[in-house]
Amino acid sequence: MKYIKRNFIFGALLLACTGSYAQQEVIDTAAFSRIRKAELSSSQIPQIAHYLTDVSGPRLTNSPGYARAASWAVATMKKWGMTNAATEPWGTFGKQWEVQDFSMMMRAPYNAQIRAYPNPWSPSSKGLLQGEVMIITSAQAIDTTYLNSHAAGFKGKFVLVTGDAADYKKDFEPSAERLADTALANLKDTYMVSRSMITMYTTKYLKIFKTADRILKNAGALAFISAGRSNVNGTVFVQGRYGYKLTDPETVPQVTMASEDGQKIKRLIQSGQKVELAMSFTDKTSTEDTNGYNVVGEIPGTDPKLKSQLVMLGGHLDSWQAATGATDNAAGCIVMLEAVRLLDSLGLKPKRTIRIALWSGEEQGLLGSFGYVKNHFRDGVKFTVKPEQAKVSAYFNLDNGTGKIRGIFAQSNEKMKPIFEQWLKPFNDLGATTVTMANTGSTDHLAFDWAGIPGFQFVQDPIDYETRTHHSNMDDYDHLMIDDLKQAAIIVASFVYQASIRPEMLPRKPLVNETFVFDGF
């Protein structure tokens, strides 16, 4: 009996402690329910998506398309009744650039359409270019000794880089997927671009690329064309290596081609056929305004003591040029805009001010978010913290495609795990169950993390992000999963609101003095 009594008392104490621990987070489930009901009954996600993609077009940083999207976002937030909606310069970016006209045809041994796209910031062809194709390998393309020794042969030629033919066995594998429970339970640190890759690129390969491009230009090549083996089944991944900075040298026209067209040309040449291409490309480049701009807007806090503090949310508004950047990353901006619209339209009264930020220059190395953080929160050279830094409770980011939210990366912040686990419980039925201590990188929350501000990225279902849409010509509105975006908007709005009414700011990790690793490519 004494044993039973002791265990009964121990169990009661354990339950009491557990209950006390759970009560640390007072969650406004009534507000969560209102947010969910409003989003599922009167979502504006399709309209927001249409204007950021179809209407705005490609949103390369500093391009007219980016300006259209930014202007629309500012005007829309003002229409919703938000305050301080504006575009805010973060620093110098570089050139304004967009495609005016582009076409490429094979003219010999017969006429055929070529599937290809000009690379961002490529110079135009300055008229019709027509000439033979010269094939080189990817290894030769970065071998400056080889390029110098063969420079005479590049004159008047289209220089085409092809690798091995694509392996179409992967066509029998699904191109889109959702995260299984086992995958969610075993999440590891996830980086699209690791620190070592960034360091190697900036210290070694960027210099090689510029040298190789200079050799081709001096040799009189007509254009440089890449036809990588990943550019298959109509999907062509198109991005620029460099070229936006005012100090970047002009190259020959740069083009990315479908792998199937590149392999066909390669086989024709190997069998002794003469292959000629014709290309016409007009761009519009300007240095009238070289600043980079983010988009910001606010819902003012209502608590006299807490309204000077901030809860921030955002995603990057810029995209690449070959499509309208729907999943990368209009999707994140759509969700964040819908989240603040929900909070504002429902008349919820956040205690802290909620600030949304849509970044530019993310694709070139988190330039917009890091520029913003340097301007507001922490010096980028001396590492000194600015007064505003102490007033930001958290930053929430969304930038992994169109898939629904399955959880959140706690970013090695041990104190956040039990907090987020309680916040997520009301959304377990929507598939969001996971709080992982793992880190994720390659997107804008890293700038806040560097500044000592709790910065978080949500875990998302991958869908076809890596296989079809990320940086590709397929990244258009039709690849958005509208219902997934609605689910994400419900969770983001609820998390942001909960952070805004929490009695204390969210716990922070120790501040580390180190150079920000994404300081531009």
C-alpha cells in the first residue's frame, strides 16, 4: 500500500508539473479557429498569386517585373488598411535588365526550333547571329589553358557545352512527393547551398567563369550555350552566374538550352554533319536606378508597453527570368501577404507590431534581407548590435516551394522546441506536426539568425520543387498547390499572431561574431 501510495503521489506531482509546463504557453485557440474559418471560406490566395505571377511577370531583382510586383504589393497592403507600406532601399544592387525579344533556330542541316532561354544579365546579340556550332565539354569550359589554346577556333562560332546524355530511368520515379512520417522524424540539417560550396564558388569558380568568358569574348565567339543533362522533359533550369553588378565585365551572349536539343546537335556533329544556329536576342539594360528594394508593411501593435516590439514575417519576392517564379518564391510571398490580410481583416489586435518584408536579391545571395538586417539590426563589419535588434521577437520565413507546412525548423534554439510544439498542436490535423532542432539554410531567415534574432523557416512538402520548378522555365502559376498555400497561410497567421500576444519575447540563442556567409556572389 505504501508503494502504491508513493507512486500515486509521484504520478500526481508529475501530472501537476506537466500541467504547469503546458500552461507556460497560453494559446489563443479562438483566434486560431477564426483564422482557419476565414481562410477556408474566403481566401484571396488565388488573386494574390495571379497578380504576383501572371500580371507582374518574371521578377528578377531590379527588373521592371520586380517593380510591378513590389508596387502592387504596396498598393494592396495600403488598400487593406496596413500602415507604413512602402518599398525600402537596402543598398546598391546593380543593373536593371529584362528580355525584349529572343529566338533561336537550327538552320543546318535543316530548319528546327531550338528550346532555349537567355541567361539573366546576358548582353544582347545586337542583331541576327548565324554560324556553326563548336562543342566543348563542361570540364573544358572551365579549363582556361584549354580555352586559350583553342581560342582561334571559337571565332564566329556558337560554343556549346554538353555533358553526358540524360538518364531517363528517372522518368519512372515520381517527380512530386510529400514528406512521409519517417522523413519528418529524421530531418537533418538541410542546405541547398552549403558553406563549403559558397566558399568554393566565390573564391575559385567565379574567377574561372569570368576568365573563361573573357577568353570567349576576346576570341570572337558568337555566344556561349549550356545544355546540361538536368534540362530534360521540357524543363530548362535557367539562372545567371554573375553580371548584375556595375563592375561585372560584358560577356558574349549567354544561353541555356534543353538537353535533348544539345544532345541532338552533338550527335549530328559527331556523325560529320555541319550544324548551324541562328539567334536573335534583344535585352533592355539600364543603370538609371541601381538600388535594391524590399517591400515592407505593418499592422500596428495595440499594447502600450509592447507595440514598439516587432514580430516579422517574409519571403523573397525576386525570381529568375525564364518563368514567373511561382513556387520560388511567389508562393512564400503569397502566403505571407495572405497571413497579414487575414489578421487585419479579422480585426485581431496584436500586442506587438507585425511587420511583413518581401525581399529582393535573395537569388544572388540573400542580399535584400542581409542589407535590411545590416541597416536595422547589426553592423556587418564591426558586428555591433543596433538598438532595433532588441525589439524583434522573431522572424518567420517561407521559401521552399508550394507544399503545405509540415512543421518548423527550430534552428538549434533548444528553448523554442517545446514552445513550437504547443503552438503546432491545433494544426496537427492539417498535417503540421514536426518541430525539429535541425537547421536549414540558403534563405532569408539566416540574416536574422546571424543578427541574433530568432529566425525560422517552416518545413514544407517538397512537391515538385527540386525536380520541376526551382529556377526553371516551368515555375508558373499552374504549378502552385492552392490548397497547400491556404493551409500554410492559416499556420503562419496563427504563429505570427501568437508571437505578437505572448507576454515575453521569444527566447534567443547566444550571439556569434562571424562574417555573414551569404554576402553576395
